[in-house]
Amino acid sequence: MPTEFITEYIAEYITEFTAEFIGTALLILLGDGVVANVVLKDTKGNSSGWIVITFGWAMGVFVGVFAVGGYSGAHINPAVTIGLASAGLFSWVSVPVYVAGQMCGAAFGAFLVWVMYNQHYNRTEDQGLHLATFCTAPAIRSFPNNFISEVIGTFTLVFGVFYLAAPIEGNEIGSLSALPVALLVFAIGLSLGGTTGYAINPARDLGPRIVHALVPIKNKGGSDWSYSWIPVFGPITGAVLAAIVFILLKQPNIAVG
């Protein structure tokens, strides 16, 4: 029976779902939180700049991965999950529950940011700044170029994860990999983040974007759904390409006579 299968599936993966939920919620709480601190009106960190934002996101990755790495491998990113599965390092059977945990955790983390900065949202008149604390938007709106930016950024992330992350049982990311992965995200933000705000994570963008559409904010604008597909499919494409290159590099050299 389908119902029995779903029940057994959930029971088997409840730890992994919970861990991915918590890890991704921590990532978004600290990541979207640093953006809110920098861009919203009358905060202590107002106008502190791009370096603060990129470092805050890197620390969000560090905390999220370190906190739950021993339970689920701490993918905290559907692109990482799909990239590992595409490379044969992770079971496709586990992908749906990981992605579900990541999406729900990202939405919850964004909701907590809204709760914490609620008064500052209502004091900030710029609707674009409201949206920026939830999800990404391009500096120059050009869908082909924006898509390519997300592909390149996520390729760099996932390909780096293949080599930087110390695997634990099941070839997943372990908590010891928290620092190098965080530094990788920091580097991507500094070097590649200027075009689209480097979503490089479908859950990081889509979950908070949904929350933005739902929560009450004074003078809130739209959630820019016309752009929302790019930070979802761009990262997935980049992750699959990284897996393909990883597989090709693992193949034995063919002697040429």
C-alpha cells in the first residue's frame, strides 16, 4: 500500500530528515540573518557591507554542517544531495527525504529571521531590501547570464565538496568538513557572488521566498516569482555537471599507442 510505504520511509529516515531540517534552518537563520542585519534600517550592523554578508553565510554553513554532520552528513543543500547522488556517492532513495528536510528547514530559518527583525522590516521602505533578506536577485537582470552564474557557482561548490569533504559512513559529508566547506562558500561569495548573490542552493532561495510571500511586512513588494526558477535549476545543473566531471576524472587513464 502506498500509505504503508510512505510511513515506513518516513520512519526509516526520520533522523536524517530532522538533521537536514535543523542544519538548513541554522544556515538560513545565520545567512539571511546577516543580510537583514546589514541592509535593514536601524540595525546595529546597517551598511556594514558585502564582506560581512559573505562571512556570515560562510559561518552559517560552518555551524549547520558541524551541528548535524554526524547525523545526516549535513548536505543542507539539494544541489549537494543531487550532486553526490549523481556521482554515485549517495543513494537516490534518500534524496527526497533530504530535499524535503532542507526545504522545510530553510523556510523555518527564514521565518525566524522575520520574527527577529520584524520591527526593522517595518521601518525599511525599500521593498527590494525586504526581499534581499529572504532570497536572491540579480545585479543585472539577464536570465541566460544569471542562470550561467548559478551553474558556475554551484559547480565550484559541489566539485569542491567532492574533494574537501571528509567522508563518513555512506560517503556523506562529515562534521570535520565544516571548516573547509565554509571557506569554500566564503570564497565563492567573494569571487563569484556579485552577479546573482550566489544562491548555489535551491532550498536556500525557494524556501525563504515562499516565506516572504506569506509573512506580513509593512509596504512589502512582490516575491519576484519570474526569477525564482533560476536559483533552483541553475544550482541543480551545476551540481550534475560537477558530478559528471568528477566521474570522468575518476576513470582510469587510457593508454594511447
